[in-house]
Amino acid sequence: MPKTSARLLALLSLLQARRDWPGQLLAERLEVSPRTVRRDVERLRELGYPIAAFKGPDGGYRLDAGARLPPLLFDDDQAVALAVALRTATATGAGIGEAAARALTTVRQVMPARLRHRVDALNVTAVERTGGPPRPQADPRVLLALSDAVRAQEVLRFDHSPAYAPATDDVPPVVRRVEPHRLVTWGGRWYLLAWDLDREGWRTFRADRITPRTPTGPRFTAREVPGGDVAAFVAARFQGFDAPGAWPCRGEVILDAPASAVAGHVRDGIVEEHGPDRCRVVLGAWSWPGLAAELGRFDVDIEVVGPDELRNAFGDLARRFSVASGQVSRDPTRPDVL
């Protein structure tokens, strides 16, 4: 029979692995008697773990959420994963950087020396993307309120600041009424995916622009996201494909560059390997000349797969650039033609 301390850790690990454990099954897994299981459960309760007993033919135990945080049990991989998550929390856009740093200090203090050394050696600095305006952080309290409404399936009312300007007396926030479906994170920002009751359609709202109103509304029956896959639906919407408000211009090209060199510079598109040192790129834009210019920035040979509008846009840009370089003169009799 294992020593009492080792047996308690094994019992706690089992209780964390599933919700309900029949007492007889626990005894068999630990290779002890049901009476020993009962005594070990009482010891864990004395240590602060809220273990509830349930009756019935397969009566047993479950680990419930308690009013206070008891000692936690992590294996080595879980402890390191937790430390990595806390170190990179500043890049999540959730506004929890300071709390994450304090949590990491607390977790580190209770780690055994061998794990503490591994965590200390993993010195990670989360760096935000540069080249644009700083991204607003979502208020953790707002995220919790949205999450509560999603879980309770209650109609949510909130003030939504317009994207083009902050909410002021001249530009007041818009009151929205939605059925909240899921909280999602994309590109360092948090969004609420919801069914807009007034506009009768699926919408995504930036969490940093939401101010929830209380109380929440009536319960609702959750709708199914088109396609049934939340991740695929949201990705398609942000990429501008196959969704209301999609990019009006979408083209496909082959670039003479490896996918690994291109993928990091294509945020809202598709990049796939296409033979040695070549890749297939599908991208969208608001105009065909804009899409051609976006693809031309890679400074490699380009093969246009389609459509013809993209091919013509490359030709128009080529003529404009030739005029700009002085290699071709504008036809004075046709100022509208290069």
C-alpha cells in the first residue's frame, strides 16, 4: 500500500480527472479498501478540499468548487504550462497583465525547486505588434459579464461605441440587443459573437467597445452558428470571405517565395505551399488595384491564377508605374488613358 501522503495525492489527482467517482472504483484504482478511501477523503477535507459525497447504488465522491482556494495539485507539464500562460498574458488583450504577474509570483513560490528552475529559465517577453496604433485592452470585468451572459443564455443589452470614433456627446454609443453566443479572441483582441436581435443576423462586437447594461434580458434557446464550427465561422468573417460584408475583391496568385517567408506578412488571407520555394496566396481587398498593390509588395515574381479583374489591375498599375518612372509618357490627347 502506498504511503498516506502519496495516496492522498493520487486520490486528489483522480478526483480532479472526472466529476463523479464511485467509492468502490476509487478503492480499486488506489488498491485500498473503501474504508481507507473514506478516511483519506476526510483528510483532504481537513486540508480545505471541498469533497462532496453522493448517495445511490454507485455512491461516491466529487470534488466541488469551494469558497476558498485550497492547495492546488499540478504535474510538471501543467505547472510549466501555467507559468508560460501567465508570462504571455500581456499579449492576450484582456488587460490582466498586472494580475498575471502577481499570480505567477504566487505560483512560483509554491513550486518545488526543480520546477522553479525550469520556469525561471523560460524568460519570455511578450511583444505587441508594432506599426499601428496601440490596441485597447478589454476590461476583465466586461469579459466576465459577457461570459456570464453566454453561459446563462440570457439576452444581453449593451452600449457599443462606434468603430470610427470614441463615444462622446456628439457621437453617442449605440444600444445593441443580442443573444450572446461565444467569447472569442483574434489577433490580440476580444470579441463577442452574437445574434443581433434588431438586425436579425450574426455579428461580432469588440469587447473593448462594449459597456454591458443590467439587468440582462430573458433566457433564449441558443442558435447554431452557420456551419456549426465557431472557429471556422469567425475566421472566415475576419478574413473577409464567405460572410456578410466580405471583401468585394478576392484574388488568387502564385508567388515565387516559400510559404514560410510570406505567411507572417499575410494576416487575413490563405497561404499554402505550392512546390519548392513557391506558395499559393488567396487574399481580399476593397479594390482590385489595392489588391494588386498589396500582392506586389512581396517583391517577387507573381503568377495570377484569377480572376481577370486582378490580372487587369496589375496591367493598370504597371502602366501607371511606368509613367511615374518616366519610361512612358501620358497620351496628351487622352488624359484619361496612360
